[in-house]
Amino acid sequence: MKDDLSADSITNNLATVFIGRRVVCYSSVDSTNNVAKQEALGGSSEGMAVIAGRQLSGRGRLGRSWLSPEGSISLSIILYPPLYYLHTLIMLSSLALVNSIGTVTGLRAEIKWPNDIMVRGGKVSGILIESSVSAGVVDYAVIGIGVNVNLQLRNFPEIAAFATSLSDELGREIPVLFLIRSILAEMENQYLNVLGGGDIYPEWRSRLLNMGKRVSVQSGDFLIEGIAESVARDGSLLIRRNDGILERVIAGDVKLFQ
Ligand code: BT5
């Protein structure tokens, strides 16, 4: 992360009421989600954001690792939503990301179910939502967002075949501060919209790029193959198997091959 990225530079005149009003910045941390979880367990306020210049043990779902070198954004936001809204967090975060990437870069980003943000076929961003629920009440939800901003993918052969970065796509440096502030503002817009009864499902569905395509999903020990026919309002993917049966796959349990 560049030196001019400080908590002040992010919060100053930020157009939000609570998301990103309190920010902690680290140059390096194991995982911003870990820090955010500790903050949440300690009662930190809703909307608090943890940002790191790089992560040493950034992670994806199911124990996979997330490469977060300098030039990427690693951001985690603490929310305390009512349980009813928990399933909407992945939808609203995905929309916040595609919108802010569009605003800041002009690139059209799309959502690859369940949690990837893609630009021109390459994975530019991933979302990891970790939450804790006790007796029907959400203790916390941490929205972890990683974005490849100013990275040259050719320096990262382990992901270069399927990933991309905003700077690689545009051939120029992207203003990271602007992008972080835009993500925070978009997250708040989307979240308040949902809490106020707004329906983001149609827009989320329209930005999904898997629909109508052949997919293979590893769910536990089972491999489900078929056509990604639709998504349900709860966020699950509906796959029409070759034998005609419609299978519902819940985000979080799966690895999508295509
Ligand atoms: C994700 O998991 O895509 C969620 C990534 C979330 C990262 C954020 S950064 C802030 C917060 N703190 C954390 O520790 N995590 C969150 P998943 O769908 O499981 O994808 C993981 C896979 O993406 C890996 O197995 C790699 O194949 C690939 N990958 C790893 N690093 C990548 C990168 N920088 N860009 C694109 N793909 C990557």
C-alpha cells in the first residue's frame, strides 16, 4: 500500500454514515479478516474497516489461500446485520464491488457465482464472508474483500493463468485510495438499501456471468454437473443436471470449475 494511504486519508470527507468511519490500517498483517473478527468480538462499532497493504496469510474459502501482495487491496468490514439479512451480504458486497470498479476504472466487472469478481474473464477480486451466529442472533459478520489493483500478474505465475488486475487491464496505475473510498461508500449504499427493504436480487442476478452455462460443482464428495439455470433469492445456485433434476447448491460448500 502506498504511504499516503492512512486511516485519515480514507475517512476524511468520506460520504458514509458508518461504514469506514473508523478505519485501522496496517502495512502488513496475517489476514484482515482475523483482525476484524477480533475487533468484532471486542465490540467494535458496525462499519469498522480493517485495511492492509499486504497479507501474509490471506485466505479464501475452504482454507484456500489468497495472494495479497503489495498493490492489492485487503479490506475487511464489520457488520452486525439481523439474521434475516445474512444471505444478502454476498449479493450486496458483489454489487458494491462491480459498481465501484466500474466507477473508478470504467471497466465492466461481472460476478462469478458465488464470490468472484471478474473482469474480461480474469478473477480480479474475491470476497470471503465469515460470520458467527448464536441463538438466532448474528454476533458479527466480517466481509473480507481482496482486489488485485496495481499488480503485474506476470510476477505471480501461480494465479496468472486465471487472474487479472485492474492495472493490467488498463495499462496504467489505478488510484487505490479512490477505489477504497468508493467500495466503502458503495457497501453502505447497498447495505442500507437492503435493510430498508430494497430488492437487490434482480440486479445481482443480472450481473452473474455463469447463468445458462455448463458448470461442474464439487460439493463435499459429490460432483454436480449441468447447466447453471438460475439463482434463488437466498443466493443458492440452481443446476439442471443432465438427467433433468434441478439441484440446489448453497454458496460456501462448493468449488465451481467452470
Ligand atoms: C476468495 O476465495 O476468492 C475469497 C478471497 C477473499 C480475500 C480477502 S482479502 C481480505 C480478507 N482477508 C482474508 O484473509 N481474506 C479476505 P476462493 O473463492 O476460495 O478463491 C481462492 C482461490 O483464488 C485460490 O485458491 C486461488 O486459486 C485464487 N487466488 C488466490 N489469490 C488470488 C488473487 N490475488 N487473485 C485472483 N485469484 C486468486
